[in-house]
Amino acid sequence: MKGILCELRLILRSRLSVASLLLLFMLAALAVLSGLREVASQHETLARVAPLNKQDLASVETRYPQDANGGYPAYYSFHNTWDPPSNAAFLALGMRDVAPYMLRIRALGLQAQLYEGETFNAELALPGRFDFAFVLIYLAPLFVIALLHDLVSGERQSGRLRLLLAMSDGKRLWRRRVALRYGLLLICLGLPALVGALIAGMAAGALAMTLAVIASSLAFWFGLSLLVTARGWRSSATATVLMSAWVVLTLVVPTLANVMLNRSIPVHQGVDLMLAQRQAVHGAWEIPRQETMQRFYANHPQWQDSAALPPTFHWKWYFAFHQVGDESVADQVRAYRAGLLQRQVWSDRLGWALPGVGAQAILHRLADTDLQAQLAYQDRIGVFHQQLRDFYYPYLFNEQPFGRQDYASQPQFTPREPSAYAFQPSAWGGLALAWLLFMLGGWQLAQLRPNQQ
Amino acid sequence: MQSSPNTSAATTVLDARDVEAGYAGKTILRGLNLHVRRGEIYALLGANGAGKTTTLSLFLGFLKPSAGTVLVNGVDPFGAPADARRQLAYIPENVALYEHLSARENLAYLLDLARQHADSRSIDGALSAAGLQPEAFDRRLAGFSKGMRQKVAIALALARQVPVLLLDEPTSGLDPQATAEFNRLLNLLREQGVAILMVTHDLLSAADVADRIGFLNAGQLVEEVAASGDDRFDVRTLHRRYTELGA
Amino acid sequence: MSVITRIAREEWRALFRDRVAVVGLALLTLLMLVAALNAWEHQRNANAERARYQAQANHEFEMQPDRHPHRVAHYGHFLFRPLNPLAAFDPGIDPYTGNTLFIEAHRQNSANFGDVRQSSLLLRFGQLSPAFVLQVLAPLLLIFVGHAALARERESGTLRILLAQGITGRQLVLGKLLALSGFALLMLLPALLMLAGLVASGQAAWQPSLLLAAGYVLWLLLWSLMVVLLSGLLARSRDALLALLAVWTIGVILLPRLVPDMVSSALPLPSRFENAIHVQREYLALGNAHDPNDPTFAAFRESILKEYGVTRIEDLPVNFKGLVGFEGERLSTELFERYATATFERQAEQNRLVDHSAWLSPTLAIRRLSMTAVGTDLTSFRHFLEQGETYRYELVQRLNRLQSEKLRYADDSNPNRENRISHEHWQTFPRFDYQPQPLADTYRQTAPASLVLLVWAGLLMALTSLMGARLGTTRQ
């Protein structure tokens, strides 16, 4: 115990180490704080917007208190859908800045509504968010390097290495020093995350996994640093090699991989989808309306006994061709989504080789702010859209009058439950390898002899 | 006292027999034979590159001999470094300790590293025995002179209470008064039965304290002289020979 | 001068004996080539794709059958933004904004399908482009190879020997600076060749290319100065390395992320959702353009009747419904413009705040200069959206005019009658022809960033010179 206290004193009396530790702690705390603030502001926005939309729906009711077949209410009612941030979202804000987390949906063609973007300043989004994931993946390794690059060379360059190694077999010395530095960095990162998790009310399981990710990412960088440090090079050479490794692993390879991924899995822009859907929807005006109805009834046989279309405009035809438009691009929608998921799968696989990518994948999955979350929200909207149509169709197709009590019984959106955590084998596998690397690094260090003078 | 020439092998603490060793394909020691006994101060002299520090590295277990055997109190230092190092204390050239720690803290820390339990009384005792003024015990080493640092290092060796002491150029950079004080300490240790091996350039200082002096040249012990008995050495003759070897 | 070049030559030789420098330079060059090739091909494909889509959209628009003009106004049009060939150098916000705009009557849509929503989170690690290599990686390599330039001489004691030869501190510093900037120029070479190639083949204009080149030369000079300065100020090369790495981490990695994040929480943007509701409310308050009997449009009807000197709208020589549509579009466009401008202005305000922070981190300045020079910044994107909006307004009003001139009111208000006009009309519509921003605007927008870079370089030069003078006098 005394020895550990002595080691601690040694670290605390080195200005570089103290400054590094404090800075990392502050950055992690700042990231957690700004994540919590962002999540709170998203909740606020959702709370602000809900009554606004309610008023909007109420105004539709005042304008069309009685409608012959629900056509006007269905056309003019925009329904509020939203995707509240999860309890862990503060850790990794993910795509929530560029993809909308609330959308107004009506019973018209879904495909023309689903890809609406959010208003965001692309120049601000470009460098990425400053959140806990950023601190862990980009910044923490630099602090590991700062604390470990002169672990051996510092002792050698100040002439103590021979004396120290002559005192014991070295294992004890390095084990202690490494464990202490590891513990301190773990506290600097883990404590803010822990406090944030308590404030945000994160589930214990998710918190445990978050801490495991933090511990494993650190383990990777410790392992790598120890391997390099144990080579016994000079401090600046060690720092150079480690920094280069950091650049390659967190800046170069992921960007290269992104390029390769986008090339090998081309996702043909959703533009095709929109163009096709528009052709299908507007084409309806050119073909005999009965033909559209037949196509609609083919997939919705329960309405085929509805009265024939009058010679003038009828809403049921309007809603039918929107639905037919959606159905005509269903295959393309599936292909589009499959492509996106395929990209996700491959980028997850990179977790085997790049622990930063693995940690990012796990944190964003836990936070439920990744591509899957975005798609799950779209699915939830799809379900709701179906509910809306199921609600309006009886009025439209049975000529049922739509009155005030019908407004009250319109379907209400219920947000999705955060998707259950699905095990990501490659990301966790990569992180498990990190511990192996850590052990290897420790072993190498224990073999160190102060030979070259 | 016990430095009679025909001491039995049992009292030999540092033992190197027919040792060959070197770094990265470069052989430095070629058939070294060296024995240091309990309560003996052995000074190893030699020019730069003769293999002095390599010899120390062998006893410290930092280096594996390519031939021959090395033993510290009967233990192979390369095979069982922890066991061997428990038997010895080492003071490197240019004593470097932790500048940010006080004398007491340095000792406490390093003794702990050597897995040796030391209370504050025994630490203070060692520091006093090494000749450090008590008011300096709690000052950080950053403000110490070279002589004072040397005393802390000796105190460390004293506190270790080990049978072997290895010294690398212990008196280089010390003024004559500090050197005399240092030699007094070595004598103290010798009386306690410690085997001391010092490698040095400084013939005068070595002649002052050493029981035996060995000359190392090109990786071999070329001559060994004793301070007492028939082959008692004469400093002037030695100096001449030493400079010839070094040339 | 010869002393300085002699020192520079010696340092240059030392650099090329250093494995880190040689391997680093080779890797950086390789990466730059990969980045350039990839970006260039991506950009060429994207442009080809956009051209194809634009042709398809034009074709579909022109091949519409006989239709009621208002039907055509809702059928709408797709506009695609062509990219400046220089965008291969710095894709900027291109992957975030998308370049597709769907336009229709009484609606202002957003551009959709930015790559960012279609990619995995990998994109958030950054995009591989020559700009990324030069902005982020090149300074790091300069730090690795240059941090010891002066500290090494000091540590090994050769500094005293050099000064004893009668060399002044300034000469020594200048020599080292010369060597390091020469190395920096070598790193920049592939990028410069790429720009020269683009200009020579006539794909890019020379003015923005020159601006870009000058910006990056200044940027790397700034880093060379920073490296030499800290190498001279700090006693040990390891301290110099750590200090420079800290400066790099804070200036290149941390601040460019932290500042935008703080700005976006200090100046939040209204969500599209809220804007949509507000716009819709005001839009409803304008009256219903589809309903000629709407009370809001009654005054308009009176004024039209007066203008033509008739008492009934049926007696007008033109189709009143078309006129109402025209007026309605005018009013709603004004409304949309107001909201769109407010959002644009808010974004511009955010960006200005970020630009001011460039005084803290010149990385923000080079980023601004680079994106603006190649036209992948937000201002240039806004330029596209505004041109798209103008095109939309003219398209819709042209259709409203057709409705008022080619259809009779009596027919148009008869629900039992199909009212269509000939498809030939669509074929005479002008196509969307995007005009990039005038160069003068580019210069104006990059001026503050250039100033930041110049002032930083000037400041560092002054400090370095001061350091050089001190180097010769203080005891080492």
C-alpha cells in the first residue's frame, strides 16, 4: 500500500501527468455535461412541439367539423411522431443531429414523407459532435500515450533504470506503475460517465457495458503503448510511433474504410425512390381512375365492395393512388434499406481490427442513436402510418360521415421502445482482443532489461 | 579480518567462471574469472570498453553469459533474477534517484519495490549511518549536491542489509573530502561482512579501500593484486601498469 | 544568407536520414494520392449521376402528357446541384447536405438524401480527402520531423559550438525554418500538382485554385513556424514534442469540434417541425388560393374586376383562377422566403461565430478558406437553394399564367370537365441552369479567414525572430 501511495505521489508531483489527468477528467465531464444538455434540449423541443401540433389538429377540426367521408380531415391532419432520446443517448449523440427525431405524418404516401431532413447547419455537423464517445475514442488514447510514452525511457534517460531493475525483478515495479496509471485514467473517464448515467437514469446493464467499453478501449491503448514502450526507445521515438499508430487507427483507416465501404456497397441514392414514387403517384392522374382502384383493391380486398367512383373527384381515389404509389416502390425501399444495413454490418466488422470503431459501434448502439435506431424510428412511423390509414379507410370507402367525436378517436402515436441491445460480436470481439494486447504488452515489459547503455 | 588468501569457496559470494558475454553479436568479456569473498572490497579497474559495466550487468542478471557461469551467493542471477537481486544492493554511476521525492520518501519507495519492509526508524538509521544530516531527510533530492545524493544511495544499500554491494564508479565527481567519507562507509560495510565489488577508473581511491584490485583488459582479468601479504601492491607501480594497459 | 542555406542544407540532410521523416513523407504522399484519386473519381461519378438524374428529371418533366397546369405545378421538378471540380479537393459539407431539390407549388422543400444519413457512423470519423490530409495529418508530420530541430542542438551541446562559430541565433533559426518549410512544400507538392492539373485541363478556374494553393502554403508555413518556435523555446526535444502534440490536439482535433458544438447550443436552430407548423398557420391565414371565394382574396378580386372594367369574373378576358393562383403563389412565396431567410441568417450567424473562433484555432480559418474556395461551404449551398427557389417561383408562376391565359374560367370551374392544355407547353420551359457564385463573392467570404492565417503567421514569425535573438545571447 505504501508503495502505491509512493507511486501516486510520484505521478502527482509530475506536472505533465497531473495536467493530463485533470484535463482528461474535465474534457470527459464537459462531454457528459454537454451530452446531458443536448438530450434535455431534445426532450424540451419534443415537449414544446407536442401542444403546437395539437393546436394544429384542433384547427383542422374547426375548419372541417363535419365531413362527408373523412377526406378533408385525413388530408389536412398532420400527426405528430417522435423518437425520444434514450437514457444513454448523452454518451453518444450519433445521428440525431442530422436525422430528424420528430416528423409530421399524414395518411398520404409515406415514401414522400419519410425522408424529410431536419434543419441543421451542415458546417457545424461536419467536424462531428463533441460527446463522450469522441473523448473516449479520439482523445483518451492521446492521454494514454502522454502518460506511458516515457514509462521506461524516462527512467532510462534520467539514469534510474538500472538501479530500479536491480532492486527487484521489474515485474512488480511495472505492474504497479501500469496499474496505477490505468486506474487513474479509468477514473477520469469512468467517473463522469457514471455520474452522467446516474443523472440520466441509465439502466444498470447498459452502464456496465459502457464501463466495459471504456475499460477495454483503455486496455487496447495500454497494450499498444506498453508494447512500444518496452522496446526501450527514446521518449520522443516512442511518442512518435504511438502517435502514428493513433493517427492510422483513428483517422486514416476508418476514413479509408468508409471510402471502400461506400464503393463496394453502393446504395443507390434514395433519389431513385423519390423519382419512381412521384411518377407512380402523378401517373395516376393520367390513367383511368378505375384502373388505380383495381390495383388498390388487389392489395386491400376488404374495400373492394366500396361504391363505384363518382364522375367527379373522390378522396378515396386520391388516398388509394397514394397508397398504390408507395406499394409500387416497396421493392426499391427494401433494397435501399438492405444496402444501408449491409454497410452497417461491414462497418461493425471493422471492430475486429479497429477497437475505436468497435467502441463507437457499441456506444451508439447502447445510446440507440445509430443507423439502426434511425431505421427503427422509420419502422415505427410505418406502423403508425398503417394505423392512420386503417382508421380513415372505413370513412372513405364506406362514405361514413366524419364528425367531432371521430376527431377524438384518431390514432395517437406512441414512440418506440428503445431497441433491446443486440450483442455485437465483432465489436466485443475486438475489445476482447484489446485485453490480450494489454497482457502481451505487460509481459513484454516484464522481460525488459536495461542493456543498451 | 577474514581476507586470508586461502579462504574456502564457501565464502565466495560473487563468482564468475570462464565467462563470455556481450551485446548483439559483439563479444565483450572473453573468459572472465572473478571471485569476491565475504567482507572483501574488490576494485575492478579497466579502460573504457574493457568490460567493467558488463561485468556488473552479469551479476545483476541484466545479461545472459554466452558461456561460463555467474553466481551471486550461489544463485544464477539471469535464471532467478529476483532471488539474486534480493541478495545485493547496487549503486549506479551518477546516482539518479527521484528528484521529486525527499530522501526519506526515496528510501521508503525503493525499499518497498525491493519487497523489504522498512519502518521509519530503520530508514532514519540508515540515512544517519550514511552520514546525511537529519535536517535533510525531508528535503526533496532536487536540491541535493552530488555527495548528498551519494549518501542517500549508500543509505539505501545499508538499509537493504544485503551480503553483496555492487558499485559503478562510486567516487567519480566527488570531492576528496566526500570520497574519504565514502570510503569510511565502505569500511563499515566490510566489517559487517558485506562483499563489495566496485568498478572504477580511480586507482587512488581504489588503492585506499580495496583489499584486492583486478585489472580488466579486452574482456579478461589480466592481473590481480592484494593489499596485504607478500604480493601487497605498490601504488606507483600499479599506476604505471594501469596507464600502459589503458593506452 | 549562405550561412542560412548551409544550415538549412545540413538540417535537410539530417531530415532525410531520419526514418520517421522519410517513411512519413512517403506515406503522406501515398495517402494524398489515394485521397485525391478517390475524391476525384467520387466527384466525377457524383456529377455524372447528377447529370443523369437531371436529364431524367428534365425528360420526365417535358414528357408529361397534356395536363392541367396546376397539376404540373404539383408534379413539380427535381433540381440537382452540379459540383465544382475543385470539390474533389475538399468535399466539405457535400455529404451532409445532399444535392437534390424537389420543387413544387406552394411548398419549399429541403434538399434530401445527404450521404450522412445513408452511411454508417464511420463517416463521422472524417472523410479522406486532400484537404483532410493537409489540414490534419501534414502538421502532425511536421511536428514529428521538426520538433527536435533546435532542441536537439541544445541537448547535445552543439548549439554552443554553432554559436561559438559566430553564427547568430537568428541565422540558425532561419536555416532550420527554411529546411522545415522546404519539407512542408514537399508534402504539399502532390496537392499543388493536382490543382495545376485541374487548371491546365480547363476543369477548374485558376483564381480559386491559386487561392487554395496560397491558403495551404500559408497554413503549412504557420505550422513550420510553430514547430521551430517551440523547438527553440523548450529545453528538451521531448518537451517540445509533447507541447507541439498538445497544440495540435487542441487546435486541430479538439477546438474544431468543441466550438461548433458550443455554437449550436448557444444559437439553436428552430426545428423543421416547428417552422412547418408556423409556416402552415400563416399560410392558412393568407387564405386558400384553391378557393376563389376565400374572403382574403375578395379584395384581390375587386381590384382585378376594376382593372379590367367588368363586374363579373366570368366576363374577364382571362381565367380568374389562374390569377388567384398567381397572387396566392406570390403571397406564399413571400412567407416561405421570410422563414427560409430567417433560418439561413441564423445559420450564417452560427458560422460567423465559428469563424471568429478561428483566432483561437487557425484550423477553422483554413477550413473556411478551403471549403469556400472550392464551393462546398454552406454559403455556396444556400446559393444553390436560392437559385432553386427562384427557378421554382418562375416555373409555378409560368404555369399559373398558362392557366389564366389558356383555360377559360367557365371550363376551369366546371368539376365535370377535364381541363388540360397541350404538353407542348412543358417542352418550352427553360431548364434549370445552375450558376456558381461569382468569384468576387468567394474572395469576400475568404478574406477574414485569410486575414487570420496571415496574422497568425506574422505573430509566429515575430515570436520566432525574438526567440532566435534570445538564442544567441542567453547561456545554453
